[in-house]
Amino acid sequence: MPKAILRIIRRTIGTTAKTARRAAEIEPFEVMDVLSRAHALEAAGRHVVHMEIGEPDFTAPPAVVEAGIRALREGLTAYTAALGLPRLREAIAQHYATRFSRSVDPGRIAVTAGASGGLLTAAALYVDAGDEVLVPDPGYPGYRHFVRAFEGRPRTLAVSAAQSFQPTLDMVRAAWGPRTKGLLLGSPSNPTGTVADPAELARIAQFVAHRGGVLIADEIYQGLVYGRTPATALDLPGEVVLVNSFSKYFCMTGWRLGWVVLPPDRVRDFEKLAQHFFICAPSAAQHAALAAFTPATLEVLEGRRTEFERRRDFLVPALQRARLAVPALPAGAFYVYADCSALGGDAGAFALELLEQEGVAATPGLDFGAHGTAHCLRFAYTRHLADLEEGAARIARFCATR
Ligand SMILES: Cc1ncc(COP(=O)(O)O)c(C=O)c1O
């Protein structure tokens, strides 16, 4: 049919297709408003200190970059197996042996397109329409959305500073109902940087196993802990799925690479889903990641971890001096979750005014849920210490006027 006639038909009848309810229901990221305003200010010549960004300011370690370039030059860019390069799955298994003295069968490891690909496929694997999955509030917003994407119902656990913003057994037990399929949590947590207590997590895992549920542990910030050794939920009893990523500790956000450790008899189903959803994770990134676990690269990454710790140790007291309360000291990730109740309390307005007046961008707590989030903000220390010092001085000046 000629295009002109098609245009007339379209104009007369209008568009008829409706999008799915989930598209209308999904909440936007509040921080995007902050980000677009920050960009507008920068375009107008203002200097902005970015403390809203949840990704390392470091790029991938040099050996990883070189391996990536080599892979591109050698044309290693074809699809890989859906579960990933066997050599990378072995390297990841070896990482558990070296770092945690734990033996994992590489056959249980699926390489994914970031933790996001892992979480999405894990949600597809376990969630049927109407199933409930418990998620922490505040927590990473993706948890809710991945469950909802498969017509599941995220049921929030209102976590507070008193429990280091991590679910407790009592909370899980109280929230568990006939349609509950499992629990999805992150440790260290985004946005609070708090770490789950291993003993409490073990009790929760026992309970979930007893109820025949699944525990999905998002360990994306695993290497980034301060003053303690990194932990893994690998040994917990029952149906446990570990989600991890090269994005944060390995500083490879845009390479889109992560992994999942599955119960042995779930690997095939996960593989089928991954084949159709993604075909495979990016192949050049997989070849590059083979260089991520060498002692030399890990030394680079440990140096960066120490730098993050230095930044945290600067930022927490600096915010406190400005009268932003830090209800739970972050022991991991690269975030400080701070409470502005003493300074007006509306964190959304606080973030926009802080940006407008002082050129400091932070993430309003509402992005992370509904429980006590309206008066909280997340500050990321993913910027050089000198930038953070400048940001902290501006924050102090701003808070002094409130
Ligand atoms: C807690 C948490 N989980 C998962 C993700 C997704 O990470 P990626 O897909 O880059 O691995 C993020 C990203 O910020 C996160 O903070």
C-alpha cells in the first residue's frame, strides 16, 4: 500500500496498540531528574560535583583492557555458549577457591549480561504470575522491577538502621505467606552500603529452605568491603542463587558482564532462558574478563578498594558535621545513606536545591523504596577525594543555611 494512504489511515484511526500495564506502572528513577538538571547546569558552564553516580570512576584494569583489545583484534566477537566461555566459568570458579577457599563446580556458573541479566533470568526461572518475592525496602529498585516483569509481586521488608538495613529472620518469617516464592537481598547493600550479618543470614537461609523457597543473594559489591573480609552466601543451605558482576569491584560497568552461581539442577533451565533472552553475554568482554583474576589485576583492584575506603572515611564524618545523620555506618559498596530530617526532611527538594544552589548532585532516597526514604539521600563516593572535599565543603555551606 502506498505510504501516503497508510499515513491517512493511521491519522484517521489513530494508534490502537496499548502498552502493557507494567510499563505504565514502573516508576521512573528520580535521580534522572537530578542528572538531567546537572547536565543542563554543566552545559551552562557550572561545575557540578557528581555524587549521584553508582559506578566506579576507575576504568577496567589495564590488563583487562589489553585482553579486550586483543580479543577485538583477533575477531573473538562471535556468540559464545549461552552460559559463557568455559575458560571464564572456570576462572570464576577458581576465584571462589582462591578468595573464599570454596570449591564450586564451573558447571554451576552462568556468565550473564551484568548482574542485571542474572537477576532478570533468575526472576524468569523462579517467578510465576502472582508469586511473591520478599525484597528489602530501601533496596536496589531493580529487585522490585525484575519480579514485576514476570507478573510476580514484590513484597517489601521495611528494613531500618537498627538492623543495618538488612532483613532479619523475624521480618522474613512475618512476611512469608502461601504465595511467597523467595527472598532477594543485596549485601553489601545499595543504597545503604551495609552488610548482612552472616549468622542472621544463615538463619534466614534455613527458614527459606524449610519453606521450600529460593534465596537470591546479590553479591555485586562483594569485593568492596572495608575493615572486614568479603563474604559469600555460597555455603548457605537450600535453594540459593548467587548473583555477581564485573561492574563494581572489577570496574567494568559498561562491559555488561556478570555471573550467577546456580543450584546444579537449575542450570539447564537457566541456560534455556538465557539462550532466548540474550543468546550470550558480550563475547569480547568475556575474553577481557579472563584477565580479571590474575594476581597483578587483583592487586590493582585492591589498591582501588583501599582508595574507596579512604573516601568513605572522609565522607561519613564530613556529612555528619554538616548535620546529615548517617544512621548506619556503611561497611561496603561506595555509598553513604544519609538522613536530612534535621535539615527540613524532604530529600527530593533537598537534592534539587543542593544541586541548584551548590552544584552537588545526590540521589533522593525515594528511588530505593518507600520505607523512611523520603528524608534520606544516597551520596556515592565514586569521585576523586579532591572532588569529594569540594563537594563536602559545598554541602556544609548549603546545610548551614537550613
Ligand atoms: C545492587 C545492585 N545490583 C545489581 C546492579 C546491576 O548491575 P550490573 O548489571 O551493571 O552488573 C546494580 C547496579 O548499580 C546494583 O547496585
